[in-house]
Amino acid sequence: MENSIARGYEDNISTELRSIQHRMRQAVLHSGKQQKDIATEIGVSAQTVSKYMKHDIFPALDTFAKLCKSVDASSDYILGISKD
């Protein structure tokens, strides 16, 4: 029973993380900026931004804040707290 509860919790977290990643990717795409330009603005490599886009990794919180500012997207929207 405990394993099925834990598995359900993990599935829910995984679904939520995929949703956050999707919204983050959409915000980057809708910004019209090239990944290399975003990378320069937020202080990471273009390869790192590419990994954000491919759902390989999440940015650290400070980098996430810079990313939101760079692409003019609300962190609340990307995190699923608000609809816009």
C-alpha cells in the first residue's frame, strides 16, 4: 500500500514537473529570442539553455528568475500558479 501511495505521489510530481517544463519551453519559444542570447543574458551557456528546452534539467532558482525576466514571462505562470 505504501509503495503505491509513494508511486502515485511521484507520478503526480513528475506530471507537474513536465507541465512546468512545457510552460518554460513555450515562454522561451514565444520570446522570439535565440537560445544563445538568452544564455548570455542569464549567465549560462547556450548548451545549458538547450538542456532546459529539451527537458533535461531545471535552472537554479536565481537562474530561473533571470530566465523569466529575459523572456518576459511570469514565474507564477511558468510554475502553474496563475494562468498568465
